[in-house]
Amino acid sequence: MSDLDSNLSKLAGYLERFRASGIKNRIAGEDRDGAGGVFQTTSPVDKSVICDVAHGTADDIDAAANAAHDAFAGWRDMPATERRRILLNVADAIEARAEEISLCECWDTGQTLRFMSKAALRGAENFRYFADQVIQARDGQHLKSPTLMNVTSRTPIGPVGVITPWNTPFMLSTWKIAPALAAGCTVVHKPAEDSPLTARLLVEIAEEAGLPKGVLNTVNGFGPDAGKALCEHPKIKAIAFVGESRTGSLIVKQGADTHKRNHLELGGKNPVIVFDDADLDRALDAVIFMIYSINGERCTSSSRLLVQDTIKEEFEAKLALRVNNIKVGHPLDPTTEIGPLVTEEHYNKVSSYFDIAKEDGATVAAGGVKVGDEGYFVRPTLFTNATNQMRIAREEIFGPVLTSIPFSTEDEALSIANDTDYGLTGYVWTNDLTRALRFTDKLEAGMIWVNSENVRHLPTPFGGVKASGIGRDGGDWSFEFYMEQKHVGFATGQHKIMRLGA
């Protein structure tokens, strides 16, 4: 039996229960039908229906928000050592079901096993890291003044809403939910309607590992009803969102009347700048990895290649050869490098740029075609002879599509790199240290890697500027979002108090 056949056999076993009973909402530790009936989730691999999913609406969100509110005091006041123990148990339980999570995620999203085999392990790492921060999460500072001993502390903000995307749903869910739980918050999670399977697995795993009922609630549904209701609900104190910039704007508007705190991780049109003094072989590997891994469906992908004109011809020729050699295929085949795009709608969006590029005068140097008609597959694509004013350079395509733009000088490269509405990440390849320091200082991005692809380190801040978001994840930055600062001043003596009306 081939590896693919073996994985398909295992997947069939994991999906059997979903097909039999569908995916329910999970509220206060109970399975509940959706007030809106059901919708279906399909696989982008072959367009087949996976199962029915509870269609949550405002009524379901209200029930989940009330459950999170009722559970909050108990979770907040639980000894930190006990909350830490439970979160570590969740991490262990995720690892124990890592194969189930990865296979279901591949089938639900089209992501390849090559990358999703590590998704569950990264999710466990998120829980383990933030569990280890639980005990000191509420610690504050001692800020002495001439008359007062000033003490700060942090307290969890309350029930929070977490809205996650479809591209790497399990890992990104844990990325948001783990620090919220570690801070002492309770959660209402609305996963993307296009990838609901592993969100269901996560809430099951967490409760089986000892998370009290109502601390994590999951409501499936769509943005205009369930998402909007979550953002507007008065008992939800904050919204953590990963997704499109346009949706982020709606979330801010919907939460305004209830003064929601928002953390928004939004889109990007990220530049990778390759200077002629760089290690070009390593740069080539990194450029390819950061746009064609995870099907190009990642917010941090380097979708604009800015390459110095002195090396442009040679670099693009090597790039095109490699892109044409990327293996597109079944996501459960361990040798596959790119799988299908997540939905028909997204497939049509990405493939529409093949014609847009030609209309605007760019060259399709590799790919630019659909593959078969069984699922939502496209060839990895490279556009050359492009300018930064073309739509392919300005709009977030969110697929395995790279636009190459030449530059002559450092100043020109910086101008092109910053000429975008977005500012999530940037990647700079040069062996000139002073240039790297100058360039990164002026590059408008929340995260920048020099001579490296995106290597996530959990204690560091993750987030963007401009239309790429508000706020930061990671380390203590996560606790700053999920917790309130409190200041108490203690008088240290009989300082003079101004007397009025004496």
C-alpha cells in the first residue's frame, strides 16, 4: 500500500463520525444544533461533501457568550498552577491526536501533509509555551514615587471572541486561544466556515484534557450573522481576529458600540528584496519557500520579489526552472508540495489574476494555468516584467503566485517596498550589514527577517502596520491584549494634601 493509500484509509476512519452526525456547535460543554440549520463543508481535493455543519446565528452566539460569561469567574480565580496543569494536558492531548488533526486539516483545506503534519505539533507548542507563562502573567511592576509606592498588576479582561481563518486553521486557533486561556479569559471561538473540522477537534481535546465546561465554546457560522453577533455582543470584551483587511474594518465598526478591544492580524503584500551581494542560492530557496509553501495561502508570504537589476535575468531564470518543478498533487501524498486551493470561490479569484497579469503587460514566466477539473488545483505561478503599479503587485492574491519587480538602487527598492497599503512582513537579502540596518530601519513592516525566511519565535511580537493590522501576538504582548492593567498607589507617609473649603 502506498503512503497516499494508507493516509486515505486512515482519513476515512477519522471522517466516519463527522459524516454520521455532522459537526455540532459546542456550548457550555454540550453539543447543540445551530439555530440556522446546517451548511455543508466540502473538500477542495475532489469537491466532495465532507459533512453537515451546525449553522450558528446570533442566538447561538448569545448562548455561547453567556456560557463564557458564567464560566469566567471560576477560570479566572482558579490557582495559576492548576490552570497551567490543564493547559499542559491540552498540549499533550493535541500531540496524541496529531495524525488525526493533520489528515483532517489536509482534506478540509487542501493544505499538504508536508506542512500540516507539523500543524498539530505547533499547536501543542503554543499551548505549552503559554502554559509556562501562566504563573507570572498577572505580575506587575513596583514604580516608586516620592510619596507613593505604586504597584501595577494585570487581570484577565473577561470573555473574548476568537475568529480564525481557513488557511492553517488549527495552528492559528491555538495561537489565539492558548494565550487567552493562559491569561484567565474564557473564549467563544468562531472558526472559518470553510474549514470547521479541526476547530471541533480542538474543543473536544481541550475538554477531555480537563478544561472546564464553558471555558472554550465553539460556534460555527458565517461572518454576517455569527461573526457580527460575536463582535457586537456586550458580554464579549475583546475580539482577536485573523483574516482579510476588509473584514478587520467591519469588526472594528461592529464592536464600536460596546467598546471592544481588537487585535487584528490582517493581509499583506509582503516584499522580499534581493540585493546583488546576497547569498543568491539561499535567497532563491527562501523566495520559493515563502510564496509557494502552504499553497501560497499565508498572510506572511513574500508575494512581491524585488530583485536588483544586475542579477535579475539570472535569478529569474533559476526561479522559473524551480517553480516549474514544484509538484502539484494530492495533499495526502507526502511528496506533494502544493495542493488545491481551499474553495471554488478562492480558486476563481486566484486564477483570475492569470489574465489580469497579461492584460496589464506582465509576462507569465511559469504556471498561470489551472490543473485538471477534479479539484481546485493551479500551477504555481511566476509573473515577470512587472511594475509595482500593476494589480498583481498591489492586491493580495493569497495563492501560489509571485510577482517579480526589478530595481536599481537601494533607495528605489525601499520606495517600491513601502509603496503598498500593507505592512505585515518584509524580507531582506544582503551581506552588507550597514545596508541591512539602514533598510530595515525605514522599511514599513511589523516584522522583518534579514537573510532568512519567516522563522516564528513565540516570545517575539507578531503583527503588522498600516492595513495589515492592529496589535501584537506573542510572549508578553499577548497578555497585554487579553489582560487589563491595574494601578494601586499606597501612600508611604503623611504627604501634604491641598485643603479646600477649610
